[in-house]
Amino acid sequence: MTAVELPEVGHDAGGYRFPDAADDRPVVSTQRAVGVSTRTPALVWILVTVSALSLWGLAYGRVLGAVQEHRSQHESAATLRAQLAEGTVPVGGRIPAGAPIATLRAPSVGIAKLVVVEGTAASTLELGPGHRRDTPLPGQPGVSVLMGRSVLFGAPFADIAKLHRGADLTLVTGQGTFHYRVEGVRRAGDPLPDALAPGDSRLTLVTSQGSGSLFGGWTRRTVYADARLTDKAQPSSGVAPRSIRQSEVAMAGDERAFLPLVAWLLLTTFAIAAAAWSHAHWGLRQTLLVAVPVLVACAWVVTQTAARLLPNLL
């Protein structure tokens, strides 16, 4: 008898598939499981990245920025002491941005000694309170305007809104020591102080304040503290600028920081890619040793540059 050759289980000679025992189990699509498994790590990394950036921004704004401002104040104080001893402190004319021009004391709100620098752009106010360039210097006739931050970079003017009527302010400039008495604190829409008599001097401190709502920390408004000079005003030396850039007015950001920010972000992206390549070719330990300082420096500069786009009184 001739043996009959049966087709392989599951297929006939024509390619028809016969069901077998294994095919009796239900067919479960793996498309959904694969989709979840591939999306979940991406979502986790996004959340981790956002959380890390938020923590870094908080740490920079509250801690690292304050350290940076404290160091700048220390350097400015040393420069100002030397110039006071030599009699070379600028007292008028066009003064370079960031140059120290005075010290400010306001004991009633805990300001023991702040160095005031020239200029009010966001980058300048990282150094401490700044003098608005188109106003007279403190101690000179007219209204002198000093602006300072209330949230970032040490928040030197955070308590300006707490100044009470009659509080004393003291400023030391290249022309001597000047004493002011606070007339009051006002906000937008409040009555302006009385006009000055010829030869009189007033000091206006400007900063920002939370709105008092649930999200008051994010919604800020400008607050002013006015103080009148109780000493004799001294004449200015030189002609002050008649106009300033838009980035130097209250609550303005510096748009010139946008292009540097883009450049630093590109450099940071390149550094991250280089770190990934290093991890694949050198190993984790070597990569951490080289990449961590570079990435921290990039993150520091990126955050500092981005902060200059924010209102200068924050």
C-alpha cells in the first residue's frame, strides 16, 4: 500500500491554513499594550523634566540669585568705599550702567546698607537697587527715583510697601550724607504727592507688590514710597540723560535678552547631546565628571538670561 503524505499541520499544499490546537486560543491584539508601554516612559520623562526645571527655577530665584546679588553688592561696596575715599564717586552726567553711586539705609524695614547702582534695566537690577538715569541723583534738587526688585535676586526692596509715614531714610553719595523722611506709600491711581518747591528734593522708591489675591505672588503691581529731603540739596554736576530705553521703566523686561537666550539654549542642547554621546562611549562616571559642571553652568546662564525677559521689579 502506498503511503499517503499528509499536509503539514496548519497548511495544505496550496497554502490554505488549517486550524490547529494552538489556534484555538483567543487572539489578543498587542497594539494597545505596545502603545501604552511606549508612551508611559515619555510621559514620565516629561513630568520629571518639568519638575526639575520648576525646582531649578525656584532654587535660582530664591537662593542662587540671592547669592549672586549678595556677591555683586559686596564688590560694589568695595568699589564705592574706595571711590568715596578718593572723592571720585560720580555725581552727575552720563554714568556707566552698573556703576555704584550711593548707599541706602532704611532701618524701619530692615535695610541696613544697600549699594545703589546706576541704571534700572533688568540686568542692572540683578546687582541691587538702581537709579533711574533720567532723574537727578539722590541729594540733588528734583525727584530722584530708585528702583529695586521684590522677588528675585535677593529682593532688596521686598518690604518697601511697609514704610510708614515719618520713617527715616539715609543716603550717602559722592556729595555727602542726606536724610529723607517718608511722606507715604502709594500705588497706581492714588493721589500724587505735592509738587516740590524750587530747590527741594524728593526720593521715590519703586518696586512691585503682590495683588493680595490667591495668586498674588504672580500678579504684581507697582508700588511707590515717597520721601522728602530734610537737608539742603546739592547741585548736580553734568547733564543727565533726557530719555531712557523702554526696558528701564518700571515693570519692563529687556527684549535684548531674547537672542542671547536662544543662543544659550542651543548651546545647552548641544551639551546635552554631547553628554549622551559621552555616556554611550565613555561610561557614566566619566560623563558625570565632565558633563555635570558644564550643564549646571549652562542652566545657570539660561535661567539668568530668561529672567531678564521678566519685569525688572520682580
